[in-house]
Amino acid sequence: MILPPQLRLVAALALSSCLVLTACGAAPRPAGEGVSGRVTEAPVATQAGGLSGSSFQEATARGRAELVFAFVPAPGFAYRDGAGRPTGVTVELLRDFATWLAAAHDLDVEVSWHEQPSWSTFYGEVRDANDGVLGVGNVTITGQRGEELDFSPPYMSNIAALVTHASVPELPAMALIGERFSGLTGLVIPATLHEARLAAIREEHFPGLATRPVESNDELVALLAADEGYFGYVDIYNFWRAEQAGQPLRRHPAGDDASETFGVILPDGSDWTPVIAEFFAADGGYVGSARFRTHMQSHLGKGLADLLLEP
């Protein structure tokens, strides 16, 4: 059938609108709250099966990146607000990365959040994931871990604090720990860097050191606060929170180890690794920016933020 000129014009305009909007049967953007004009987020979920997004190469070819942001819940760093929306220092870091990515590389960015309460499961999921997966769980950057996954540049330094019950006198020097802590039992979480630290103390200063394994940081802190017969290493932010909550603890600065840094983790060989490194370096450096400091102070409090951001 041949349409009259007026109807042919209407049909042409309708077809043009469909092409411009990529509509007329095309799938809409994923549901979720827009972080910026070109970034969308799906609701938080615990995904079954392997984690997978798109490679950076695929994203640039299609003009659209599909990213999975995995996180371990941790107060101040990664948690849900009253509306169930993920937030926290490391969550906002990844959110800033997505926003930067959209602008710097002219991409639409679709983010899926994956929540994994188990740190060891989280680590394995990201290590074994496909392209387009990034994880935050305050993972310490080490050479051994670097052999099986990729790290971003560090976003925060950590101090491993040597801690006892508040009634234990301050240790003046590590060389005296075998004498001053004689009779105390070292608490360790197996397969952690803190366990390795106590092993080094036993070898260098305290040959008769006895240790007791614990399952979690919460258990370790509870034992330190309840009994003056223990000592152990605690991440400084966990010590700070316990102290602020009124737990009777003492930090022994002579035993501090400030050699740790935390990074975002990615699967080994991910082509997103140089991209997130570019983000960290942009505009004079993300970690030194006023925006990152604001995230730290908003979610951790000024005192703890200032301690962790000390050069």
C-alpha cells in the first residue's frame, strides 16, 4: 500500500525517533539508582556462580561497561545505609571510579553490587572471577597475593597495633617483649599477617611464646578486653573503634607495624587493572584528594580518618 505524503512524513519521524532513542523494543537500562547521567546501579545482591562483567576492551568497543563491584561488609568501609543502599569509604571509592570512567572514557557504566560476608569467600570469588570484577575488603597488598590476583594502587595505609588489656604496662621496646610479656599468651587468627607477626616475635624475642588461635577479630578484641593474660595484633581502625566503645585496651606503639597498605583487588591479568591505576593517578591523585578525605571523615570520623591518612 502506498501511503499519502502526510502519513509518510509521520512514519519517517516516528522511525527517526526510535533510532535516536534506541527504543522500539530495545531493553531499557538496568533498574537502579543513577549515580551520574551515564552510570546506573543494580540493587545489592549475593550472586550465585562465578562473577563476571565485561572486559575493558569489550566496553570500549560497545560504548558500555558492565562492572561487578564485590565488597565485604565492614563498619565505615562498606555497609548499607537506612535505605539499603551500599555506602562507606571503599564503596564510594568504587562509585567515584565508575563516575570517572564514564567521563574519561566516554562510556555508559552499569554497576552490579555483590555483597559477600565471608572475607575468604570474597577473596576467592574475585580471584577466580572473569573480566569486569573489582573487589574491596581491605585486602593487604602482598607479593604472595600479587601472584594470584591484581591490585590497584594503595588507597590506605594500615597500622597493625600491638594491643593488650589496659592494665598491662606499656612496652618500651620490642627487644623487651619476652621479659615484659612473660606469662602472656599471644592471640592469633590463623593464616593472617598478624599470625606471621607473632611467629617473628617468637623467633626474634620470645622463644617461649604460647599462642591461642581465635576465629575472628571480634573474639580477639573481646579476649584482650576481658583478660590481662593476652596480647595480639589488631588493625588500627578496629582498635580505635573498640577504644571509642569503652573497651579497656592498651596500644603499645613500640610494636606498631605500619608497613601494610590496602588495595582494590581484581582477577589476575584483568585489563581493568591499568584503568583503575589511571583513575588513582588522575587530577593529581585520588587518595590525596579532598573528596577522598571527605569520604574518610564522613564514614570513619575525623579522628580515625586523620590517623589513617597520616603520611
